[in-house]
Amino acid sequence: MKLEKGQIVEIKIEKIVYGGEGLGYYNGEFAMFVPMSVPGDILKVEIISLKKSYGRALIKEIITPGAERIKDLNHVTFEDFQGCDFGMLDYTAQLKYKKEMVEDVIRRIGKNSEVLIEDTLESPIEKNYRNKVIEPFSFNGQEIITGFFKRKSHDVFQVEDNMLNSVLGNKIITELKNVLNKNKVTVYDEKKHSGILRHVMVRTNSFNEAMLVLIINDTKVSEKIKSILKEVMDKFKEITSTYISLNDRKTNVALGHKNLLIFGEKTIKEDIDNIHFNISPTSFFQINLDQTKRLYSLAISMFENIENKKIVDAYAGTGTIGMILSKKAKKVYSIEIVESAVKDGIQTAKENNIENVQFICGDVNKELGKLIKAEKVDSIILDPPRKGIDEESLINISKVGIEEIVYISCNPSTFARDIEILEREGYKLVRVKPVDMFPQTSHIEVVGRLVKK
């Protein structure tokens, strides 16, 4: 039987593949990828695309649920789960499949069949863990809404209560929408490049404080917008900082080129390991604080005899992990190419009386070589962006002869690719631990330890 787009067929899901989709075989041979499906599911699915050797389909009906599916069978779509592509799985199963996805890329891309992949480190909080959210505005014909983009679309769907956002963050966004609707503010139309409201960002901390950032399509701040923010701020004593971000460009980037403090403090603070960090609208800070503490503790525990070591924190950002490392290590060299991030790190170190971290602004490729010539360095910690590290940089890191590498990655695929290069250049991967920073999603962090052969 020839398959066609739009056709509804029955299929059993065999497994979850890297990226989080379920995989089944129509008539036992034609591969079909189905988002939001669970191994063991028997489903009626609608085919949405067909290639020569595989297709993609969406769930129309759950005939028999897989054992690891949550009990609520009314939720079957990406939108039902608020964009959380693992929301249909019970949490124990999420951890299992994340370990399997890491194992898959280590074996397939990293070409390593020997190293043991440890069980995934579970998050202490499964929902409402995000200390930062950015939601786009839209107008549904009746009212201003915020929410998520539908899959492969710029159409916004709204949810009553964002399951990942902090409870305080949800309350603030709900009240902001009430005030905006009352004042009939226009919503940005990206096709016409007109209208005011683009996005809202809320950052919260462990002290129950919040920063509210309203991102608008304008070159200046009107008194009307100021009064709206004042009204919201007056209803929440927890809001200690309020910004307007001016973004009048045709872009998908949320924050604008100017972030103007309107009311309150310039930053909110957060604590990790008794180090106080200042967080501004543009600061990078991990979104799951409780799990971040466990991630950094795990990474630091992978260094042997850390008290006697001089360690390089490469791709350091604002130097967060380097400053935490400095509490145990003899000396830390924090290398980062973004000047503003280095300045933030220096200020944080000064405020916390941290004296054994040396901040270096520059390219890791160049600065590491200079440093090695001047100082004896024992170990290095790598925490690059999602794209990983380019091959030339990895070869240069290998050449300097550092005995021990700890690598933190938010992208197991690029981690595996980089590990394969490092092993080729004389290192051995001896430990891999997946860390669940993002429950309810298929995203997974991973920490590895390598030693010189």
C-alpha cells in the first residue's frame, strides 16, 4: 500500500531516538518518526511528511499507551505539553532515555565503545524550575496573549500556567497581560514591522525577587508604558528591578540594543556556594539553580587532588564556575573572549573578595599557549557554547600537555565529536555523567573527564 501525506495509519512505537521523537515502523519496515510518542504506544497517526525511506506523523489517537506514558491521555500534542517534548514521559523514563541518547552519540559520533555512561543525575525539581523565561506577545483577535511558538511556526499559543516557569514568574506575566489588555497596547506584527509589544522577560532568584523586562518595538519609552510597568510593580513587592528593552530591528532576537532601567535596582542577585552573582537583563546564568549547584559540584569532584592544582577555566563567560573552583583549587585562570563578561567576572570576584582567580580577556587558542609558557597549569575545565569547540582549538589544547580535562557540555552531539578529537590527540575519556538540567524536555547536559594517555 502506497503511503500518502494526510493518511491516517496505525503504528507501534519501538524506541525514542536522539532529539526526543518516537520511532516506529509501518508494516514492520517503513520508518515513521512521531513527536510526543512513547515506546510501547500503539497509535493512530496522521502522516505530515514523506521521504524515500522515512516519514513523520502526528498522534491522532492513543489506542494503547506505553507503560512509561503519564496517566493523562488527553494530552497528545506539542501544544498540550506547552512545548515540552518529553512532557508525555514519566520522570524516571525521561532520565533513562536521556542516558540512552548520550550513550548513542558517544558510541556513534565519539567512536567510543568502552567508557561507561553513568545514570543521569536527576533534577531536585521537575517543574517550575526556570529562573528566566522570555515569552512572545501575540493578539488572538480578542486579547493580548503570551506563550510559545507552535512547532515550526511563529504562531503563538497561550497556556494557563507555564509548567517550567517559576510560580512567581507566572503570576507576574499574568498580571502584566491584564494591565496591557486594559490599556489596549498594540502588539508587534513581524510582517508589517508595526505595533509595540514584542516579548516579556522575567528573571527570578532564590530570594523570591524578580526582574521584569518589557521588550518593545520603539526607539524611546513612552509615559504610558512607564505607567503600565509602575502599576504591575506596585502589585508585586517581589519585583525589585524593571527594564524596558528597545528593539526596533527586524530580527528574531528578543532583547534589543538598549536596555533601560525604569524602576528599582540594576541587577538581582543569586548565590552559589556563598558567592554572590549580579544578574542583569543580558547576563548568562543557568536557568535551573538547584541543579546548577549539583552540576558544578559534580564537575569539581572530577578533579583529583584539586587543592594543589592550577586550573584553567576556558570559555569562562562571567567566570561562575572558575570562582566556585577557586574555593578549593590553588589558582584559577579564567579565559573568556567577550570583554563585558570578563568585566562582570572581575567585579564579582572583587565583591566576594576572591583573590586567586586571574581573569584573561582573549581567545583560548592564543591565551592558553601564552599562559602555559609562563605558568605550570595542571588541569583545564571546558564549558563551551552549544556549537562546541573547533578542531584547531582542541588540537592546540592537546599540544600544551595538560594532564586532566573536565568538559561540561549542553550538547551531547558536539561533546561526542570533540571527545573523539581529544582521544585521537592523546587523551582518554574515563568518565561520563549525564545531568538533567531541563526536565520535561529532551535537552541534556553532560560532564566528562579525560586524562592524558
